[in-house]
Amino acid sequence: MAQADGSTAPDGSGTLDGSGSGAVGQPAGVVPRVVRNDWSSVAVPDLGSWRPTMTVSVVIPAFNCQPTLDLTLASLSRQTYPADLLEVVVADDGSDPPLTLPSIRPAQTKIVRIGADGEAGWGRAAALRCGVAHSTGEILHWLDADMIAFPEHVAAQVRWQHVLPYAVTLGYKRFVDPDGDGRWPAAETVAQTLAGGAAADLFGGNPGEPHSYVERYVNQTDQLRIADHHAFKIHVGATAALCRELYQRAGGFDAQLRLGEDTEFGYRLAQAGAVFVPEPAARSWHLGRTHVMRARKEIARWNRPFFADRIPYPRSWRKVGGTSWSVPLVEVVTAVGDQPLERVRAAVDSVLRGTEHDVRVTLVGPWDQLDDARVRVLTDPLRDLRLIAATYRGEPRVRLATERPASVFPAPYLLDLPAAYGLAPDALRRLIDVADRHQAGVVRVDIDQPGAVRADSDESGAEPVRGAGVRLWRTAALGRARWVRAAGEPLFDAVTSVYGHRDVPADEVGVVDLTRFEVTDLANGMPQPSRRRRAPAALVPTTVEVAGVRSLAKATVVVAWMAGRRVRAQWAGSAVRRRAGHSG
């Protein structure tokens, strides 16, 4: 469904058949495959020798800032990016008096006012949505109304989108204060200085103050190339660029947020498959200190509840407050099929009652076939389906769906859990730990079951067969795969090519084959392992002394093997005792 700003619904939607359009202006199938956030494999044009082809819209949210806006527009009038490919949209967030366009500005500049066309809301996020809705560029570029951009600023960032449609580029800035009289340079001075190639000397040689914590994180992560799934937190406004298509897939800015909208949108961009690229050639001056710099603690206190509800990690954001959130950490998808009530209930309850509570379950089945027509209750062919629906209709963490969701965006993980399998209490946390420790795009659980079909065995390019597979998918990896996946390429292969995968034994993480139990044994839920007396610690070691990386790796395998033996013995003993009791 289209949003007010022309974006698609914020569900991470995109074709799953490999027919995505790829980069704007590029043939399908040639989109570079960036592994995780390591953008170093992408070759971008040299600033001094390339000819841009894509249109760019610079969107400037503005409120009661006419003096600094004039300087921002003056700097944009001296950009090296072709004027016929550049438009500027100033989104006036209700300024009093209304903002006006100065004489020194890019040729294609206009002001739009929030509310003029029925747009609701106020604040930076609402202004950006409004500005995007009134823009036409293939590439969108944010720039705050208190910035002076160096002449190469726009070109340096948007050259990445010319070759990488899922790139989000981040410019650099230096914070400066006005002169001793409290005045900024005149717009004419800014334009002349930039045209003369002396942008760095605009403030008398003052180098300015860097955005310390941002640049520190960038440097600690090798220019974000080794950043993990928290890299989105570096998307902190002022200046950034991305393709309109990526903006639409991520759902656009959340106009309900008054602060922190850039971080929240950065999170959704990551789930849509974005790679974040710092671009030091995109330099700028920031006129004065930011709002966050002036009131960091107060703003952090304000943002925390909104972030916790919308962003599942860092996990520390959800240490206080509710237990159910608008965006869960994991969306578990279970196809009911023809499984009996007891087996489905054992599987679902094993999720809901596990140690990881930040979950939501989607039960997929023909629920639309359930009606109030007269039927013999005990011989109803849909009897078990009705019983399952009655069991979970009032559970807020369970949803009934007739089709498997194409995406669980913006939840960061999708767990495919067939109804034939249950989870030990810590199994979900273990799967997530494996995924995050290795930054894997998908974690496959190896089920020791004759005739089981691997979830990635479908070579037709259609949606993978998951009938016998327990798989934890990373939403960001699925989002990335939609940008690069070739026609006919299995989804698993596309995900693996950009994020990798890990295989784990079922007994190691605690995935249980429920078909090994009689249905009557599942009436009270999934059988739990027996509480046998533990062997002395000296006989059951949990750690091994190591020396060196190879020894550490070997020790890790040994410890995992021993832990697996304990889990297997417990489950086997429990199953034997229950079967014996049933036969007796």
C-alpha cells in the first residue's frame, strides 16, 4: 500500500522471484554483492573523471532558520554535481514567518510547507516525508538547514548510489561557532569562497570540532567494513544519501517520532538490506552544535521508550518496560498443515514459554475455511483447525494467517518452525547467539530424520521448500538478497552469498522432533528432559584449558560435543520412559 510520501508499505516488500529491478539505470543482474557491511569490494567513479546520470533531490527540513538556510542554499548553488540533475526541496515545518527562497540558490529549488497539501504531523521526520513526497530525484539526499556543504559534497555521496542501489552514504561534518559578533558569513561570501576552492578556509582556518562519537565508531570498525548488525546507529541525520527505491522499501521516515527519527529509520534501512558507507570526501560545516550535543541526557531519556518499542537491539533498550513490543525480536512462522492440535500446541507453546519472550508467532493455515455452518462437531474434517484457532485466538503474541508472510520486516529475525518441531527453553536464544556471533544470514538446524528435505533444496528459484526445515533467517540478509538475487537463484544461495550461513545440530541448540512422541504424550505440552542427578563437576567438564587460537577452536568443539551428549541423553531417556508408560 502506498504511503503519503509515495513510498511502499514499511514491510520490506520486494520480489522474491529474483526479478527485482536492481540499480536504477543499470541492467538487472549486475548489482554488486556486498558481504555484510564490507563495501570495499565496490568500485565507485573517481570524482574528477565521471559523468553522473542520475537525478538527485536534496531534501532540507527547516524550521525558523532563515539565516542559516540562506547559507545552506548558497553552498548548494556551488556544487560540482550537474545543475540539470539536481533539485532542492526545502520542507518548511511551520515556520513563522514562513521561509522564503534567497537570491543565491540552485536553479531548481522550491519550498513546500507541511500541511499545505494535507500532510499531517510536525518535526524533522514529518518534514522529510513531506519533502520526499514533493521531490522527483532517483537519489534522495538529506541536508540540514544549518549546513554549508563543500562543492564535492553531493557528488561524493551519490556516486555510490550510481553503482550500488542499496548504499546509504554518510557525509562528514565539522562543527563551528559564529564569529565574535555572533554572526555567520554572508551568503555571498559563502558562494564566492566555495567557488574559489577555499571552502576549508571559510572560518579563518578554524578546523572545527569533529562529530567525535560517530567518527570514533567509524574508525573502530575499519570504516564500518567490519561493523555488525548495530551499524545502523551511525545513521544520525544532518547529511546522508540513498536511492529512492531503498527509501520506499524501508517505508520512509516515521512521522510520529519527534526525535531520533534518523536512528529508527537507519534500523529499518538495515533490515531492508542497506550497506552503510562513510564518505570522507563529502565534507561540510555544521553551523553550531547539534541539539543532541546541547542536551544529550535529556534527549536519550526521551528517545529510549520509542526506540525500545521499535528497535529490538541493542537488547539493553528492552530491559525495562513492557514484555511485548510493536516490533518483536523474532517472528516465528509455523505452518499448521494437517498436524493435530496437540503437536501444533506443543510447538507453539515451546516458543511462547521459552526463555526468550520477545517473540511473535504467525500460524499459517486455511483459517478462512472456518465458518459457522452446521456440522457434526466430532466428525468435522476441520476439527483440529478449529481447536487450534480457539487455543490461540486470544493470545496477543500469536496471529493467524492464511498465507506465509513474504517478510517479517522490520523484525530482525524470521524463524521457520514447522509444527513437527519444538524448542527447548533456551533454544531460540542459542540460535540467535549463533547468528549474531557469526553474523550469519541464515542458521540451519540439522535434523537427524530419514527422508528429511533440506530447506534450501529447491533449485527452481521459487520460494524454498521448508516442510522439514528449521531455519533462522536474518531479515537484513533477506533484504540484501532481494537486491542481488538472480532469476532462478535459490533464496538460500543468495542469502549465503551476502551474509553466509551456519549449520548447527538439533540436539546442540535444543530443537526437538515432536513426531517421535505419541500425540497423546503431547497433550500437556512438549515433554521435558528428566531432572536426573548431575554427575560431579570433575566428571563433566564444561571448560578446557587452551593455548592459542587453534587450541581454542578445538576446545570449543569438544565442549559443544560434550554438551550435546548430555542433551541427547536427557531427551532420549525422557522419550523412553514416556513410551514405556504409554505402552503399560
